[in-house]
Amino acid sequence: MIWNALLAGALALPGAGALAAASDEKQQIEVDDKDRLRAQQGMSRKLALQKLKPAELDGVKSYRVVRQPEGPGLDKPEQLRQVVAHMACVAAVFGLVELEDAKSFVGKDDVGIFTKYRFRILDDWRARSQTNGRKVFLVMHGGEAVHNGERYRAENPAAHYRKGEQYVLIAGTVDDEQRTIHDTPPFLEVSEGIVHPGPGWTPFAPGTALAQAKAQVADAVDREGCK
């Protein structure tokens, strides 16, 4: 999902770091993952591993990721409702998930560090058919990986996903339902039934109850429909 384009499309409608937790399960990084990343994100050669400098804190060669989704603020409820409804209609995943596994890797031609996450859908909030239990694969910029015996890190504050924890995930489009999603979704952690947004854009106010967030999505779809 290209967030800026998606959100622009939604608003045009009448009336869109990260250190991966270690895992005992092996996850496959496909050649297609690296090819699609290069094509979609146009990685700069400035992020080539050989050009990275050691961090002052621990000496790991690092860089920081600042890419985050953008959208209408919480102070624009009508526009926000339109965007939420549009995402509930077109996203590959929109709902409560749990992180099962994560694996970081080096990008194509040794440019960039990425992480491939495997989530399990616990509660599908989309307007279309419900698919609880489905596995979702998401690749994001960020993570920590060893390459040729040396450790490298890409810090992404929007991707602090931890194995076994729950999140509200909004990512991808209908075209991504049967393949790995390459996206930068809003970071929405869930703890004790409360949604805790990370840095950047969020469709839910900090401290929103999970049940309230789900009801907000359903209300948006009821009022806006899928157009």
C-alpha cells in the first residue's frame, strides 16, 4: 500500500526499528521480497552497508528510518472517518493481530536492512469476508542483521513489533492478500485492551479501548460504505 496515494484517494470520495524478536522457527526470505523492495522503495546507495558508520552507543553500523504514513488528524473527524472506512474496504489486513515470528535481512545489492514479520489475524475488522486465523506476512524497513560476520541495524520507531504481542495492523491492499505485503503501516500496539499508537499518524486516539476502536471502524463503514 502506498499510503499517501491511498489516503488521497480516500479523501477524494464524496461525503489511507525496529529490532525483530528472535524466533525458533525459520522464516524464508524470498528473492521476490528483495526485488519488490528495490522497485517500490527506490533504495538509495547511501544505505549500502559499506557506507554505514558505527553507532556511538554500541558500535553497530546503523542508520535511522524516518518513513511513516500520513493522514488526517484526530481533529478532522469527517476526513478521518472516510479514510478509516476506505481502508476497511480495501486493505489486505485491518484488525487485531499477534506477531508469531520475525526475521531481519539485508536488502538487494547489500542496500538497506529489512524485517519480515509473520502475524496471525485474531479479529478481522474489514468490511469484506472475515478471515480470523489467517497468516499475514509483512516486510518493513528496519531491523538488525548479521552480514559477512558484521552486525548492521536500521532503527525504525514505527516498527517495534515484539513476538507474542498484539497490534492493530492496517496494511496492504486486496492485491496483497495472497502474497507478502511491503508497507509502512501505522504502529498501533495493544496492551490490556487499550490501543497505544506509536509515532506518526494514527486513526485512533491514544488510550482508545480496543472494543471502541473496532466499533469506530464499523461505524465508519456503515456511514461511508465501500465506494
